[in-house]
Amino acid sequence: MIALQNVLYVMTPQAYVHLDNATLRVDVEREKKLQVPLHHVGSLVCFGNVLVSPALMHRLADEGKALVLLDEHGRFKARLEGPVSGNVLLRVAQHRAAQDPVQALELARTCIAGKLRNSRTLVLRGAREAGDGDDAAVLQRASDDLSASLRAAAVATSLDVLRGVEGEAARGYFEAVNRIIKLPMRASFRLDGRTRRPPLDRFNALLSFLYSMLMNDCRSALESVGLDPQIGFLHALRPGRAALALDLQEEFRAVLCDRLALTLINRGQLTETDFEPREGGAVLLSDKGRRKVVAAWQERKQEEVTHPLLEQKVPIGILPFVQARLLARSVRGEMESYVPYLSR
């Protein structure tokens, strides 16, 4: 259980959340684990098999406070709230922001800035830990290139220019990431550029699977705060495309997915036998490989980091939900600008 910005996140399986006079109480196996005044709770987010009493549901609805239900993996299931809701106003503000070229560009720029900063942090860490001088030099140059891309993104005059900056930076970044893979694993896990549909090598297959899980988390996070995941700022609007979830995903790619992929490869937790070739040159994770990655993903999400803006320790898996709430505050005009999550 964790409380952030007046939002209570309950993640303990079989927890029972109920009303106790004017307080919200959480019991686990009939033992009280948390009790807080209800007026301190802005909304309640429950992961997986968490029980919520009908009396508490009614009270939350009466007070215009949301109850958000996610499955155990963090995928969005439902959002329950009473007739008094700010969601419609939030979504109107979101649509207006998406249609305002200046505001949309500014929000898109922060998405790219977060992505480039976090990518640079990963590359610099690789340079410091490199056992080979050539690898370290390549990674340092990639870091310098990402710094230049950050400067270019800051002065981009349109979304098309910004997307061009991001695309060029991504190409250089993925070329450099090969140098972070340990030498004995490079023959099996070399990344030959970013390929998606379908992935054409093992590293791309691993990244695509991790990005898919991250996408689900980002979409759930946006739904949980009442934002429309279809209306984004950086990614173009297309039918069936969760553009805002793709926007939010950018700042977490290097932090959550790329770093985990490199760890699984370099520690030998994944081998060639965890992947299957398919017709047309495609490569996909096997069932055994997927199970390994999902287990590592869930374990990684339980690790805690200190959020630089909140100055509070939070599980890594909660970061998209924290950032979604900050994004909602920015769209509503409660913050001067959105601040992406930056790893250290």
C-alpha cells in the first residue's frame, strides 16, 4: 500500500478496504494494516484481487472520489465514480491542448526530452561500466550525440521537426546499445536497427515484448486519472491507436524496458533457446522465454526508487501512474509545465 498525491494504491492480494466511521481502513487477513481519514483520500486505486466494501463504494461516489480497478498486472479494468466528476473538464482541456499547436508542441517536447535524457543516462552508465576502451569511446560519443539531440529538440519549431530529431537520436542510440551487451552475448543478441512488425532479431523481439507490457501500464495509468489515452500530443491520431499512452511510454522506454533487456541478456537469464524463428525472418519469444521476461518485469516493478519531483520512494511499477497524474495536472493548468520522470 502506498499513498501519493492523495491517491491510495492498494496492491496487496486479498486486502479488504472498507469504511470505518469517517476513515478508510485496509485489512489483510483480518489484521489492520492502514487507517486514514477519508477526507485525506482523493481516490482509491486497487490492483488485482482487492476487496472493497459496498459502503465504501457508496461513500466514495457520494464524495465524487474515484475508485479505479486494475488487474494484478496493472491493466485497466474499470473506473467507478459518482455524478460529480472533473473528468469531462479534464478531457475537454486535453482535447483543447491537442488542438493548440503551441501547447501540443510543448507537451510533445517534454516527452522527447524525458526519453532522450533517460536514454543518455543508460548510455553513460554503459560507458562507465565498459570493459573495453573502444566500447567506452563509442558510448561516450553516443552520449554527446544525445545531448546535441536534446538541444535540437528544445528549439524544434514543429512536431515534424521534433519527430525528426527523435528519429535520428533513436537510430544512434540503438547502434550504441549494442556496445553495452557483453562480448560473449553479442553474436546472439546483436541489435540490427529497431525492427517492430515483425521483430527480426532476438533483441528486437525482447524489446517489442517489454514495450507491449509498458504500453499496457501506461494506458492503465492514463485511464486511472481520467485522461483519454487516444488523444496524444507527440504521436499522430489514428483510429484504434492509444496516442497518449505512446507519448507517456517514451520517457520510460530506457528506464524500464531497455535496461531490463540488457540485464536479462548480460546475466545470461535469456539464451537463444528462449526465442523462436518464424516464417519471413521474424523472431519471437518462446512460451518459456515469455514466462521468464514476465517474472523479471514484475520483480523489477516492485523495486523502489526516489521520485525526483515528489522526493518520495515509490515502486517502479507505480511510476506511470504518478506521471499520468502529473500530466493531468499540467493539462488542467495546475502545473506550469509537465515534468517527465528522469532516472538517476
